[in-house]
Amino acid sequence: VSATVPQTELVTLSIDGVEVRVPKGTLLVEAAKTIHTDIPVYCYHEKLGPAGLCRICLVEIEGMPKLQIACNTEVAAGMKVYTQNPRVDDGRRAILEFFLLNHPLDCPICDKGGECDLQDYAMAWGQGSSRTVEPKLPKPKAVDLGPTIVLDEERCIVCQRCVRFDQIITREDQLRTDDRGAHTIIATATGKPYGGDFTGNVTELCPVGALTSKTYRFRSRPWDNHRTTTSCTQCSVGCQMHVDERGDQLLRTMSVAEDDAVSDAWLCDRGRYNIGFVGDERRVTQPLLKQDPSPGSGQAPTWVQIDWHDAIAMWAAELKKAGTNAGVIGGGRLLNEEAYLAGLVFRALGIENIDHRTGEQTVVHHDGFASHVDLENANTIVTLGRPPSQLAPVLDLRIRKAVSRRGARLISVGDHAANSFVPETRVADVAALRKAMPAEPGTIAVVWDGVPRTGDDAFVALRGEWTAAGRRVLTYVLPEEPNGRGADALGLHPVNGGLDTRAMLEAARDGKLGVLTVLGANPVLRFPDRALVEAALRATPFVVVTDLFVTETAEFANLILPVCSAFEKTGTTTDLAGDVLPVIGAVRAPDGAIADGDALVLLAEALGLALPPVAQLEQKVYELVRTPPAFASDTAPPDALPAPQDGELRVIRETTIFTGGGTLAFDQRLAELRTQPRARVHPDTARAFALGDGDLVDVSAAGGAMLTDLPVVVDPGVPAGAVALVDGIPRAPLNALGGANYVRLAKALVTA
Ligand code: SF4
Ligand code: SF4
Ligand code: FES
């Protein structure tokens, strides 16, 4: 150990007669864990810290007249602690008796039964019968707390974990306790529904059956579930998650308490709740071939089911016919192994037009391997472009933690609409960033949405100055697709003169491509210029789409290949920090659907291509993902925008975790969570256009493209002179405006 590394002072004490050495400042409840002794807790939680509210954690400390709470007592040298003896048992019994005074004794019909800390501790220390003769205090039952959660006030033991989660972790302060003593209830501070991106975590924190998820309650008992641990693939954070399944039915996902490295033991609501699509009856379960109607019949095309053998043969034949005049779009939702295979197979055919980027983002690759924990420990965090909360929600909790609990400075650069829950300095551009940057030394973490903007050159120069001044600079690019970083590292980007997505679409529109293969992507909804995508897909003689559903893009396909979800296949994915994470199949895919990787293997066989053995492929995947890329960025920053014309508003593109036309649109249980179309404007802008909250507006771009009937939301967080519009909503797709930077607003004509 180097002399410069600070030594942690260790303290020796005894717990139940066993000598324990732990760092000074350790809480007794944590010290006991080092000898595998679990002290019961309700209000205490490792991630929330002590609250000292419930007193179930009583222990005896030699020399102290009264029992002490282990959750808020620090170790001391020579301390002798007893966690199990008749005195401690008596104390816990008394505490439990208080908890059960008004708590219903109906575990058999409680959704938490079998995994409830009150049930378990009552079995361990409770007295078996009640001494009270008064009736229990009635409280509201089955309270609809918000779109995701139901609250049973009678079951609440007022440990306040849920309230403190909202105070300490999300910093959103939505929940609070109302009333006093036995009448205390949990409620939202505003009286509005409990919402946001992280609500489901409180159902896990709740030690009893008071908070339950609408999507899971009364669907199963824990002992009937089978659990698989995997990585969430709904975004690029890669949270570790438990998946509970029963009889091949996906029931729920849960956070992994030990996952300090990536999720910090949280899940966002997209990752937690967006699982209903897996069993949705609209899944495609047989390859579908489009049959065009006879010319002039006026009828719509129909889909005909064909078998996999014929589908693969057709795909192979069309690819052979097209030769190198073919393109591949997508792959950011594939597993690493599948992405690598895709690159091998299509490049073996001489196809160089390959690009996984299908949205606004054009830069994904970088050579940084800074971890999620490194971000939490940075002194200054600079976000560039869309806020991390919109692209990588659980990573945003790290940023909130860094600012609120570790004292980091947060500076956001750009004109996005604010939605920060911790103090931040907002600056418009790099010149202002230079001034706002604190001079003191320390690590700077840059979190970028990968969209090149005017001023990037100046930022590169500023970054060079930071490095020259001896500051450590970490970079995080937030991929738009869950495995965007893996797809990029594994070859799904254009090299050797291949076309990128936009150039491919233009070539296809101009009739220059014979085949377009779209791998698990939805450019019709996501690519900034919808008209270009549609024209390209229409003009291409043969379009193959691999997907679970007939999405907006699959509608344009000649052949749809039904593939597995990430819950139905096994491999690895790459998170935004460059970690290779396991993905483990939890349920069987519906008959007829196969993994993208298997479809690629069948294609390679049909084309007579040899593929490397699996072990070699896995090794190669790991090497490529962990090696900084040798290729340079292919995206130059755009020119500065021209000044707006009179009456034009600048477009701020927003995304939310609840937009999309694939897994989200096909999850029937999440209707309430999907982001609804809206036009957010600053109060000054609203006044200038004589608009108020809830008014409907039409938004039009030069050239006539239009989104109609968007409700106005007046929000001081949006810069004046701009309108914030949400990307990726099927009913009002922002890309229908063709990537316009300026739009006009007009009150919608509402007809009776
Ligand atoms: S609802 Fe659950 S987590 Fe919240 S205070 Fe009550 S018992 Fe604790
Ligand atoms: S942050 Fe991303 S990876 Fe984590 S649970 Fe949410 S969607 Fe899944
Ligand atoms: S867990 Fe110690 S007082 Fe609640």
C-alpha cells in the first residue's frame, strides 16, 4: 500500500461473542453483517441510511442501561454487543406488539405474504396472540396512489422508507406523511397522483404489503415464481435485474440489491414495468411476406405467413441479387454476439453500408471506460445536450447523488427544457461553460447525448485545456439504443466507404439499393426525417425487418422476421460505460420466433458462409468491446442555425422513457404511463401567442409538414422563444416535421 493512500482506521468490537474489525464510523447493523448476523430493520435501509423511527433493530450493548438501536449506533473500540438474547427478544416483542396493534392480521390475503418483513419478524419475535380488545383503527384500503402503485394504509407501519426514497434518492419530494400517531398516513404532498420515472422502487423498499405494483399485485406468490438474474436492455444503463416468471409468464422485474456497480440497486419504471409486451398477442410468431394487391384493385396489401426456411431462402436470394447494393440499418437493440454476427455476415457479402444509428444521435463511439461509480465521485459534472434523465434514467440518479450527497457541481450546457431535481448551473454554450467552470482541481465528468452541435470544436479545445491543467476528464456518451455502444464497437457502423444511415436512405430513395435489412430498429418513428425513411423504404425492392411486432417500420417491409425479446435469449450487452453485461433468457420465446442471432446463422448457412465457433466469437466480442475504437468520428458539427423568421419558434427535441413504438406501444398495461403529445412553452411565449395550459395547437414546419392538436403546457423551464416537443410518440411523431429547427404554432381549429 502506498504511503499516500489514506489508511482506514479500524475498530475492534465483539458482536455475540465474535470479534469483529470494521472501519471507524460503521453502523452496528452493518458491522453485524460481516459475521452474517442480520439484525431486523424496517426504517433503516443501506441506501437510505438510518432514520431511527421503528426501533425493531434493538440490541444490547454492555454497560448501557437501555437497549440501543443498531441502525443508528456507530461501532466503538471494545464495545460488546448482543443481538440475540432474552432481553433483546423482549424488546423486539414489545415493538412488534405496537406494530400489530392496528395492522390487519390477514397475511394469507396480503400480496406481500411470503416476502414480508412484518410477517417474518412476527413469526420470529411476535407473541402469537393479541392482548388488545379494542377494534383496530380502520384506514383507507386500495388507495390509487398513481398510475403504477396501490397503497393499503392499514398495512403501512410508517417506516417512511418510501418518503425518504423520494427525498434522498430521487430528490423529487412527492411523498410525505399526513396526520399524527396511529392516524398517520402516506400521501402525495400535492394531492396529485404519485408519478415520475422511479416510482416502482418504493414497492420494493416497503417492508410490508402497503405499497404494491398494479402490474403484479395478486398475480402470484413468491414461492411459485422462478427467478432469473439478467441485465435490463431497455436503455444503455444496463441495470441488473431479477426477472420472476411463473409457467413461462413474465410476472415482474426486481432490482438487484448487490448491484452497486451499475444500477446502485434501483430500476426505473420503464425497465421495471415494460414487460407486458413479451406475452402480447400481437407478437409476430411466423415470418410474414407482404402480398401486394393486383394493380388498380385499390386494396391494401396483405400479409401471408411463410415458414422460416422459405423466408431465409428468400432473404439470401435477394441479397445475392443485390450484391453490394444493399444496406443494413439498426442493431443497437441486438445482443453483442448478434451485432458481431451481423457485421460478419453482411461484410462477407461485400456490404459496407451498415449503420446502427437510427435516431438523432450520430456519435456513439469513444475510448472512455469510466465506470458508473466514477461518475458519482466526480467533482464537476457537465452535461451536453439532452438531459441524462431522458436517456439514461438510473444514471441520472447517480448524478443526483453526486450533487446532493457528495457535493459535486452540475453544469448543463444547451437549451434543453429543464427538469433537474438537484441544483444545477445552466449555460447556453461553451463560452459560458468556460466561465462557469470552477477553478479548483478535481475530476470532471462529461455526459453527452452524442448529438453534434455548433460549438463542439470550442468544447474540444476547452477539454484540452482542462487536461493540460492536470484535471482528470471522464467521458460518458449516452447511446440512444440500449446496446448502441456494443453495436458500434462490434462493427455496425460504416467503414471502408460505406454509407451511413442518412446516406443509405437517400440512396435507397433514389433507387440505388436493392435490399434494405432493418435489424430490430424503427427508423420510421425515430429517424429525424420521417418522409425520407418512408420514401426510401417504398423505393427499395426488398425490405427485411426483424422485430417482435408490426411496427411503423415493419409496415413497409416485404418480409418480417419474428424475433425474440431480450427476456427470451442469452448473450451479453454493453452498457454506456463499456461494461460487458450478461443477458440471460428467463422465458421461452413463442413458437415461431427465434433470436436475431439464430436468424443470422440461418442466413449465413443459406449463403454458404462459414462462421467462427461460439467460444471464439465470445472472446472476440469481449476484445472488441473493451478495445478503444480505431476509427474516427464521421460526424462534423452542423453550421450555426440561421436566425428565426418572425413568428418562428426554435424546436427543442425531448425524449422521455415512456415513448416509443415497439415494446412500449405493444404493452397494454402501460397505457397510462405513455407520454402524451404536448407542446411545452415558456410563459412569455404562451403570452405572445395568446395560449394557455391545455389549449390545442397545430405545429407546422416550413414545407407544410404539421403536427396537429397538441395540448399546450406552459412551463417556465422551457427557454423563451422555443417549443419543446417530444420525440418518438406514434400518434404525433416529431420526425414528421422532417428535422425542422424552427416551427410555427397556431391555435387548432376545434370543430364541434
Ligand atoms: S408505505 Fe411502506 S415504505 Fe411507506 S411508510 Fe408505509 S410501510 Fe414504510
Ligand atoms: S435505467 Fe435503463 S437499464 Fe436501468 S431499469 Fe431503466 S431502462 Fe432499464
Ligand atoms: S431499523 Fe433501526 S430504528 Fe428502524
